[in-house]
Amino acid sequence: QKLDFIRIYLRPKGGDTDYEEPMIIQSGATVQDVCNKIHRNMAKNFRYGLVWGKSAKFDGQKVGLDHKLVDEDVLTIVKVPGAI
């Protein structure tokens, strides 16, 4: 039986990608699912995401909460200014 999980690597804004510890999430997950897994209020403070990988049309593509991620995508989450 195959478990449908994908690996998402997180990159802090202005930082380097953490390839050591990917976030493991179910296949078909969106940026909003990743935000909710990190913190319950993160989706409320979400401004946009930047994606590198197969799900992006080009590296560093600006995406919204409904963008579907695929295995080994790299994601940067940008929050609204002043959000905790």
C-alpha cells in the first residue's frame, strides 16, 4: 500500500532552504494546508508564498493559499507586515 505523502522544503525569507528536515504532508496539499500545519493563525496573516519546484511555472513564483504543492517543492511564506 502506497502512502501519498510529499516533502515540502521550507525557506525563510532571505535565508537558505532547509533540505535536512522537510515538512511531510499529504499529496494534493495546498499552501494553506502547510500554513495550518505550521501555526493555526498563519493562514490569517498570509500575504503570499514563493515556490520553487515542479508545481511552479518558474522559480520563485508568487502564489496564493490555494496553490497545490508537489513533492520536493521549496516554499517561502511571506506574512503581512506587523503580523506575529
